[in-house]
Amino acid sequence: SQSRYAGVTTQEQASALNEKLANLEKTTSDQFVVAVYPSLNGQPLESFTVDAAKSWGVGQKDKNNGLVLFVFPNDRKMRFEVGYGLESKLPDLLTSQILRNDIAPFFKRKDFAGGINAGINAVISHLVKEPVATSQDQTSTESPSAILIIVGLVSLIVVLIVVWIVSY
């Protein structure tokens, strides 16, 4: 399944992005599609993306392992639709963080190709790094991402306290 970029990438950028998505599918069998539309034309974001993702049938039927990144540059909106088979690896909190932290900074500079690339890289890193759990792996209750989030929040709080102290 080829992604559509609605003119926000060059042909070379689109080819490189599509190659990355094809390699992900070869490696994991997960299907990731990027769909860029200039605008929603007044349609509600969530109903549009849910309906489109369902009608396209991205992912393998038996695994429900599809993922679509929707981008609407003129409306300044974007959204992930994640198949049930990928929700454990890409929960809503994580996809929101990818939209906010990886993609949005590029989009704010009108670098849509850079943002899409950063989003693809972030998703791939989460899909590829997740090991298949075996019975021996189930002893740890903390996930690496939860620990990273906690460490990140603590670091942010420390930086904010230092900045606050220095400003006085």
C-alpha cells in the first residue's frame, strides 16, 4: 500500500518514505500508511480518519496490525489511527507524544517531509524494538517506556526548579 503525500514532499522524499514503510512491513508484517490531504473540507477529524482507515483495510486481517498517519496541512491537524493489533505497542499516549514531540516541531517550520519522516522513524523504533514476550520475560512489571517517561519527567522538573532558582 503506497502512501499519499499531496505534494508536501518531493518525489525523492516520497520514494524514501515509502521504502521505509515497505521495509517495516517486510520486517514486522505491520502496515503503516501515511495519508496527506490538503484539508478536511469541514469534516470532523475523528470520524473522517476512522472511516477512511476502516474502508482502506490497512494491516493484515488476522492481525489487525495497520496504522495510518493522517495529515491535513491547511487545517493544521494530524492524527494516527492504530489497528487493535498494534495498540499494545502504540497506545494513544505514545502516538500523541509522537505527534506533539516528533512531528509538530517540523510542521511548525512548514517542513512536512521532515515531520512525516520523524514520525515514521519514531513509530518504527517502537514497533521494531518491542520483543515478543515469553513466559520468562513476564517477571518485570515495569515497561522500559514507563521508566523513560518517569526519568524524563523527573529531569524536566529538576531543570524547571534550577531555572526558577537561577532566575531569582
